[in-house]
Amino acid sequence: MKRIVAVILMLVFMSQLVPPGFALGEQPEISSPEEAIQFANQYMNDYMNYKGTYFHMTSKKGKPLNKELALKGNSAFNDLPIFVYGDARAGAIEGTKYGNDKRVEDSNNELRAIGFSYTDEPYPNPKFHIDNVTYVRRWIKHPWILPSKESKQLKKELLPDDSRDKHTTQWLDYTPNQDSSSYSVMNQWVTDRTFTPTKVQDMTGDPKFFNKNIEGLPKVLMDNPQDYVYMIQPPTYYSWGVGIAFYYYGGTGSDNMEKPNNYLYYQYFRYKPFSLLADDLMARFEKLPTSATAGEPVSVAVTVNSTFKENQKTDYKWSIKAKDGSPLEVVYSGHSSKENGEITIPGKEKGKGEVVLQASFTMPESDVSVAFSVNDKKKPAELSFGNNKLNSSPDAIKLMKPTPPNKKQYDLDYNVLSKKAEFGLNKGQGSSAALMLPRGYWSSNATGSFSVTNRVPDLFRDFQVQNNPPVNDSANPVVRKPMIQLTLKRPDFGDHPANNQWLEWANPYAPKSRTGQITFNGEISRDYKWTETICSTYTDEEGEEHTTCHDYTHSGSTSGSFVPGADELTARAFIYNGMDKVPEPQMDNKVVPNSTTAAKKQLWWKNEPYPYKVVRWMAHEDASGQLYDWTQVNGKHEREFTHQAKGEIAWKVNTSIKQAYQQSREAARKKKSVKSRYDHAVFATDKELQKHAYPIKSGYYFNPEGKYTLRVETTTYKQSESPTKDHQELVEALVRSFNYETNLVYINQAGQAVNLNGEVLSKRGSSIPIAKAGQLNHNKTSGVNGLKLLHIEKKSDLKSKEIPYTHTSTGVMHAFWKMVLEGYAESSTQGKMDNFKYREYVKAGQKKIYELTEVTEVTFELNPSHQKLYTHANMPNGEYDVKTTIGDINLATSTHAYKSLGKIQGVDIRDENTIKVTVVGSMYDDLNN
């Protein structure tokens, strides 16, 4: 009877050969060993469902990776990566540790091994020559199952490569660390059991997953090599793997089939990278967003990989639809700009063995499904057509509606350089992502990440996201509530006083604002498994139907997105960098009283200004609002120290002219003949001459007499403690205002008629001298016969007092400084401190200011030794003047600050210091009488 076989497919699901995210078939531009390791681990995660990171830069025992082989292998390995660790010779020596064959090198000097595997077993060298096998090999099943200290014997199944050989079992004894011991040799290699068939099935769903990769299998092992080859290191898409199988034999003679298992040996097997396997076309989503907001540009990319050597021409088709039926304008690009048609996929010998097709559109107000297929016509024939179709459903591109922005505001106060902020994202609620189980059961935790992005990195500085670990959760939905830490810095508002860059900001009450967003989104994925049952029904020769069913476990992955959103932060900086000029203190500029009747005068003027650099103090603010790290910052404007300068001028007549001659005048009036009574002048005693105030006869002495003092006191502010020119020149000006004058005619030692200054007088006729006034003052202190008749003596005293300033808020700042700095009540700018937290201090290292009080006393004394000056006997009769005056001084021509005072009037001392001397007759009249 004709056999009829019907296959009933109860549940079929064809998944992609390689999950999205791994570029199968594309040999990447691997530029470092680290990238090679990364690609291998990624492939194991995506394709083999291996959890965690397998390969590292060092072996389990710390041997370093051979970076050259990890990058490009060698010609024996098709120039593809090999992950070998440690020293090659050490690996070769380790490979002979317990075996009979102790060769480290072959006759061609090729080492037995090229190093160690990741699990520290020797890694075989394919160039090492092994003798041709001429004997029967009895392959040991499950070599990773060995006797132990507790169970010292284990019966092992054997598979001879000749069906006539009857040696199918062998007891294996527990004999550790013994040379030529079967147990020791096998135990040396079987150090890790990560890739036994059971574990491979757990990971991939197929215990034979790696069988197609094994090179050079003997025929007897081809059906179930996974039971006999212990996989030391797995292959990945680009890197090689390696395994080992053990066998017994009875010798090398022709009778070895009959002999018992006297010898144990092993054989290495290489596992090809998946990139070197059978021809296939594979489609995968290179780029498939799980969600997008309406109006957002969306780009989908599909990569079709080929393992054919030659170019293959085949068909393809896109199907992109909005769920609500709204039309979509899709732009196709990449290797083809059409929605469907034919395309040539390069072979691996012609190029990279792939094409990339792209589709772009604007996200509508609806979910979008994306489907793609290649080689629907099944030309060329492939190993499998199950990986030629893609469909985003049920995980179509979801329309995601972001949460409204959460708005926050932070302020940098006037005196704050930077402010730290810390807050919970989205009002502390964070975001969540939910996954729907498409079928079956979850087979892993959800993995992925929740991304928080600083959209204005030039505003939100030192940006950190805390409490946001990578997703590896079993919970559904997955929730993330990150804490955000950032710093707002004043320079980002254009104001950088710490770097001498001050922003001109018109209105200090209105802050400068900047707004930025911190956006968040993320995606997670989770693996699941389901079982399909495939049943076969056939009718035997007797007409009886038989049905057999097998369960096949498959795996898949689904993904979802966190609800996107944003925190919108407004940062405000309050800015004030000081006023151009601080209001000047009110200062007097006057002389009181400025009249000739005042012997004492008070002077008030503005001291000359001295420029000074100033500083302010600014701080940083932590997240709790506390200020710390107070920093000295240069002020934008220089300030001028000035203050009220003052002075006092006091004239005093100690001995007036009238007082000087009073005794002599009284003696003459009383006709006293005692010579000592005529101390300074000889006045006439004639009764008829007493009607004159000061009568004399020519030829007698008449001495210049009088004593005066001047006291000058000034208070000024200087950067030195030395006597000031201001004071000195004021004193000199006042000294120049003093003058003594008379036009009496004197006689010198030569008998000549001279004036007070000793100047020879002209005559009227032959003997009558013509009077001419002479003066005694600061320029003319000598007179008749060169005698010094005016003595000017000065005594000065200086007292200094520092006017202290400080650059710190805790130092001593004199009130005079506060009058010229901003931010103090003394300068009427306390409001700048109260409103804008702005107060100035004097920058350290500048000159000090001193208050200098200088006092000078000047004594003017006429003829202090009272030397007698005789008048000329021929001095004509008449009235002669004798007077002392104190004149005006004009400070307007001075270079000092008190020049603003202008003219200071002198002192009228005429009453006591002006006399008229009447000359009547001469001394010869008295002699004749």
C-alpha cells in the first residue's frame, strides 16, 4: 500500500535567525580586541540566549588575551577572530601534562597549542601534525560526566567507529593527578560545563544547536556529535570555537579491534563561526522604533543578509500601514527607492553580503504596522525561508503621547555663583513601561534602559542621574524614579564676575531667565518562550493510521517603551554688579570766617581722591539652600577714597610795634634821663614835641621791633605717613604774607644814608637823603649793615593714624571707607545690600590710607638781639611810617586740593602795628643846647 504522510502543523512561528540589534552577515570594522570581545558577547546574548558576559579580556585564571589573534586570527582560521589567552608554549606544555604523547612541538616546529581557552584549557593549533589514524577508536559518551571522590567508578558508554567492534562500555576509575590516567587526562580538559547539550538546549531550545559548526567529524559521530564532543569554547558569528572528544583504542596493530581498551587519547574539533555556514537570506529589522509621537519623523531600516558566495537577484516587498487607515506618505531609500520589486543582494565574495532598505514617514495620530518580506518566490533556494518575513505586529510602532512637561524654577540669587539642584524626575513619579506577553511564558527578566537626557548641557551643568540602574527586572510594569542632580552656573547667563566679565543688566529687579528641558524615554525588552506541537500521520500497509507528535520549544522577544516626557526647568539669575559711581559724601569747601578781622580761620575742602580696586563676596549654594565656599570676586568699578580735609590758621601778635616802643615813649614823655629806659628807640623829650605820637630827632637809634606767631594745622588723607607738601606749601604761602615796612632813613657804617634794607639813598642837593621804604619778610630778612633783622623760626609736628580697610566681611572697615563704598548706610547705599546682596570691600594688597594731622608754629621776630640802628642825622623832618602787615594768600594757583578755596584774606593788625614817626630836628640840636 502506498504510504501517505500528512504533516499537521498545530502551531507554527518562524522567528528571525538573529534578533534585532545584531548585524548578522556584516563583518564589522573591528578596530580593537575590546570590540571583538564585545561583538562576540553580544551575539551570544542575542542569538544563543546566553545570560551575562562570557568572554573577557583575561581568562578565568587571569591570563591575558592574545590581542592580535582576537583582532584578526590567522590564515588557518580564515582571518577571523580567535579568543586565545596566555602563552602559546605554556598551553602546549599543559596539553601534554598527563598524556602518553609528550610532544610539545611537531617536526615542523609547530606548537601543540596556541595558548589557552577562556576557561584555561589548552587551545589546539590546527597546524600541529597528528599521525594518521589506522586503528579503531571507541568514542566515550558524555565525557563531562566523570567519577568522583564519592563515586569512584563510573561505567561509560563507548561508540566504536567500526560496527564490528564490540567494546561498547568501559569502567572509568577515579584516579586524580596520575600520569597516563584516563581520569586525569579527561579531568584536565573538562573544567567547565557551560555548554553541555542540556545547557545548550536550555539556552537555545536545541541541544544540536552547534553541530553544524563542527569541522572534520568522523562519520560515526555525525548524527549526535553533541554527546561526544565536549565544547571547550563556543563559536560566535565571527569567532571560532573549539571542542575535544576522547576515545579508547587497543593498540596500533592490525588486531587492535580485538584488544581491550589499553590506551586513551583525544582529538580536537574546531567550531566554525556562524558566518561560514550554509547559504541563506535573512531579513531583520535594523531599525524599528517601538513608539513615536505624532508629527515625529520615523525611520525604519531593514537589512537583508546573504551567506551566498555569489550575487543573488530576488524579490522584496514593503507593507507600511496606519492602523486607523489614514494615508501615509512613505519615502523609500537605501539600496532601492521603490516599495517593492527586485533587488540584487551581493554575495560574500563580491561585497559585504547585505543590502539595507529604508522607509521614512511622519508618525500619524495612530499606531503603524510595518511588514517586510524577501524571496517570496523562493528563488534562489535557501536553507530556510522562515527568516525572510518581518512584521512589527503586534508590537507595531505605537503612538506615544508624552506626559505634559513638569515645570520647575530655580533662582541664582545676586550673590550666588552656582546653585546645585536635586529633585525627583517628573515630580518624583518617574516613568513606567509595561510589556504584554505575546504568548507562552516569560523566560527572562525585562532588560533595557530608561534614558534621561539633558537638552541644554550649557545650562544644566554637572548633570547626573541617580537611582537609574539598567533594567533587569521581573516586575511588570517596570518603574524608574531617578533623582536628578545638576548645577546652575552664573557664567551661563553671560555674567562671570569671577573672571572679570560683568554683564550689563539694566534692571536688577528683573532676573535673566533661561529655560530648558530634561527629557526622558526608554525601551525595554523581555524574552519569552512557547511550545509548538508538530504531528505526523501515516497509514501502514494494513491500513491503520498512526500519529506521532513532537513538542518544539521556541523563543522570542518583545519590547515596550517607557512613557516619555520632560521636566521643564526655568533658571533665573539675578544680576547686579554695582553702580558706576557711589554718591559722594557731602563735604564743605569754605574758609570760616574769611575776613581780615579774623586772626583765626577754619579751612574746609575735599581731600584729593585715591582710586582703589574693590571686591565683593559671592558663594555657591548647595541643594538644601545652604551657602558655602565663599569666594572673593573683583568688583566691576573702582572706587575713590576721599574725605573732608580741614585746616586752621591762627595769627597772634606777641609784641606789637606799639608795645615794643611803649617804654621808650613813656620815658621821653616823663623826661627820664635813664639810658636803659630807652631800650628800642630814643624819643624826643622836648615839651613842645610831645604833641606828636612818636617824635624823634634824626641821628638817634630807632630799632625795628615786634614779635608774631603763626600756627597752621591741617588734617589730610594720604597714602604715606610722610609730611605733606600740602601742609608745607600752605605754611610757605602764609609766611610770605608777613611783611614789616618803614621808610625811615638809617646810616650805615660808612656814614651813608640808607633805607632799612641797607640800600644807599639818593640825595636832594648834596646832603639831604630822599626816603625810600624798606621791608623785612621771608625774602628780605637782613637790613642795615647786613644785619639779620627778621628771624623766622618754624616748629612742626606730625601725627598719623591709619584709616583701616578690609577685604573680608569680618575685618575692620573704617567708617570713612564705608562713605565711599557701595552697600553701606554711610554711603547712602545700604539698599544695595538689602535688595541686591551687594557690598564692597577694598581689595587686599593696595596702599594704606592715613589721616595726617600736621601742626607748624612759625615765629616772626624783628631784631631779636635788639641791635641799635641809628637814623641818619640829615634825615629830613617829617612823618615816617612803621608798620607790620599780614596779607592775603591766593590758593587758586596751587596744585593741591585746597586750591578750590581760592583767596584767603589776611589779618588786619594795623591798630597796634602801624605808627607814624615824626622827625623834628636832629641830634645836633641837643648837642648845641
